Amino acid sequence: MRINKRQFVRARMNISVSPSEMLKTLRELQGLSQAELSKLTKIPQSNLSALETGARQMGRERAIVLAKALKVHPSVILFSDYDMDEVA
């Protein structure tokens, strides 16, 4: 069965998601606790909590470590609300 790409409409972002919200969402979707993610990343659980609440900035290097543990590209965490249509 062939899929005709023209039959699909590109999804539009309905909400803006911050990197901290995306981190928490990805962690929860994968059924991981903060303690489990801490073990995978060697980032202290207290720091993960601060990242998820937005109290601490994520930064590129942490995003890479977290993305590897969560098996996603770092841009999924850092730029989840990026819209190509807004680039001019």
C-alpha cells in the first residue's frame, strides 16, 4: 500500500511548549521518574526538577545529554514550538 503524501495536511502547533514543559512531557510519556532519568543522565534529580519547572536554564550540553537518554533529537526539547512559517 502506497501512501500519498498529498492526502495529508501538515499538523499545526496549537500551543506553545517551553523546553522545560517538553522535557517533563517526554519523560512522563516514556514512563520515567525523575530519579530514573537522573540515573540515565548523571544529572542530579534536584537539577532535573529545577529544569522541569523552569527554575534552571537547560543549555545546549544538558539538552544533548537529556535527548540521548530520552531517544529524541535535542531540537525536540529545545525548539518544540519552532514554526518554519514564521521564518522570513
